[in-house]
Amino acid sequence: MDVRRPDRIRSPGGGRAAAAGVSGRGVALPWGERKNAQVWAGDLQSRKPGWAIGGWFIPIGNLWIPRGIAVDIWRASRRHPYAADGARELTLLNAWWVCWAAGMVLDRIAAQLYNAAETADAYVTASVWALAGYGLDIVAAVLAILLVRRLTSMQHAKATGMIPAAQ
């Protein structure tokens, strides 16, 4: 990398990261979990099925719509869907959501810093912000995997009459 030629430095929020973020969102709440939740406690689903995917693409709304859908799916998947949320019951879901949202915010900050950068130090600063966002994205991806596994376990237990591992 030639720091004397800042125009040759790549943006910290490059296209691969954006593509990974969009594809990772679809993995976070698979369509099957949403459909199963609709069968067990359809009245707990606050939005129509299309929102499970469409909610990710609404500016500003994508900061809370998908989390609300995830909470609806969680509640419908547990053994007693109409019971009040237990203490720390939504910790995994909330941790995933906070990491994802914070990573997105850091990526936007990095993009703004990159666009305003005129010196090598400014590009380094933008890159540090981007790396912090990528780190949160990785944590969010791991938490998303754990969340999907937990939901799958809860739904399997509910379908077979076993006691779910989450309770």
C-alpha cells in the first residue's frame, strides 16, 4: 500500500463485507423457524411472514423490526409460549442483536471517516473503526449460530414433546 497515494487505498467497508452482512442476516433467522413458530403460536407473531426477510431492508426500521420478529419466534418456540419472559431468558438473543447493531454502526462510522480522510493517519483511524466493526460482526455471527441452534432445539423439543434445553 502506497500511503502517498490515498486514492489507491481500499475502503474499509468494502463490497465483500457488505455482501457478507446481507447474507449473514438471512442466516440469523431461518425461514423454517419462523414458519414453525407460526404453527405453534401464530397469534404471538406480531408481523406477517414476509417481514422476517423484508424487515432487514427497511432503513432505520432494520434496527428493531428483525429483533422483534426474533423475540416473537423465541416466545412461540418455548414450552409455554404465553408465559412471561424469564429473567435472562432473552440474553442470547439480545447479545446477538446488540453485537450486530453495534457492528453496523461502527461500519457506518468507518465509512464516514474513510470518505472524509485526506491523510494516512485518517485512513488508519477509519480502518481501526472498521476492524472494530468487523470484530463485532464476527461475534454477532457466532451468537447468531448459537441462537439458531437454540431455537432449533426448542422447536424440536416442542415438536417431540421433550423438555427444551433452553428451559
